[in-house]
Amino acid sequence: MPRRVASLAFLLLAAAGLALADEDAAAGAYRIGAGDRLEILVWKNDQLSRIVTVRPDGKISLPLVNDVEAAGVTPLALRDYLSKKLSEFVPSAEVSVIVTEVRSALTIRRL
């Protein structure tokens, strides 16, 4: 019985975390813009990891996935998209997207 309670508690906390992530995106989470520098890390795959600058057209270029729209989306949304696209080539691709420099006109909205 305690295992079931622990499992249920974990599921509830995970669901709450997902809901908070959705709220953050809706409440004005940072959106990537042209000129921003991003560090794209693919776990245990140095050949696919890159530091890139978002081009004026809003795209970045990465191996295997080519041009990807980055401007206007959150780092988490870009991470999810890249994970999905790279999973066609790299099983269980774990991707991190880190904004290392903000150079765009877009800024974080303060509440």
C-alpha cells in the first residue's frame, strides 16, 4: 500500500509540474528571438551539440535536422521539438536548450 501512495504522489507532483510549465509559457516565459545565442546540448553526443546564433530569419541550423524555427518559441518548446526530430536519428535523444546571450529585441515580461 505505501508504494501505491508514493506512486500516486509522484504522479500528482509530475502532473502539477507539467501544469506549471504550461502556465509559465502562457504567463510570459522568455521567447527566443533573432540574434540570441543558444547552446544546444545533446546528451552524450558531442557531434550534435552546438552553440548557435538565431539568424535574422528566426532559424538555427543543426546537423541532421537542418533549419529549425527558433524565434518566437520558448527554450522548453524548442527542446521538445529538437528531441522529437533528433529521435528519428538518435534513439532517446536528450536535448537541452540554454539561452547563453540575449541579443534580441524580445525581453522577459515582468508581472
